[in-house]
Amino acid sequence: TNENHDLQINNLSEILNKKRRALFQERIDNTRRCEYQQNDLNLLQESNDKLSTKLQETKEQHEAKIKNMSDLLNRQRQDLFKERLDNTRLRENWVEDQLVEQLQTK
């Protein structure tokens, strides 16, 4: 009958509208979820960039400290070498002076 058909059409129409609303709501929820995930990803990327910058700065600072210590060590080595050379010359001069003194006293 026509009433049955109208009732079935109305029921199917309601079911279809509920499904459309559910799909629309699901699309909204998915969009929000994507936005939250994108925000999280942006925050993680920003944090990663800051950490990378900090790591690079720390690496550069350590490299500079190592270079400074290496330069200092090299200067100390040079100073020590000069000091040893001076001591050797002083010893040679002292021995020479002793020999001259011995020869003069004889």
C-alpha cells in the first residue's frame, strides 16, 4: 500500500539522514584530530629544532675549548723546550767557566 511505502521511505530517509549526520560528525572529529596531531607535530618539530641548535652550540663550544687547551698545551711545550735549552746552555757555560777557573789556578 501507499502508506506502507511512504512509511518505508520515511524510515529509510531518517536512516540516511542519521548516517549523513554521523559521517559529517566523523569528518569533523577527524579534522579536529588531524589539527591536534598537526599542532603536536609542529611543537615536536620546534622542540627538535631548539635541541638541534643547542646541540650545535654545545658542540662548537666544546670544539673551541679543545682548541684553546691544545693551543695552551703547545705553548707550554714550547716554553718547556726553551727552558730546557736555556738550562743546557747555562750548564755548558758553567762547565766552561769551571774549566777556565781550573786552568787559571794551575
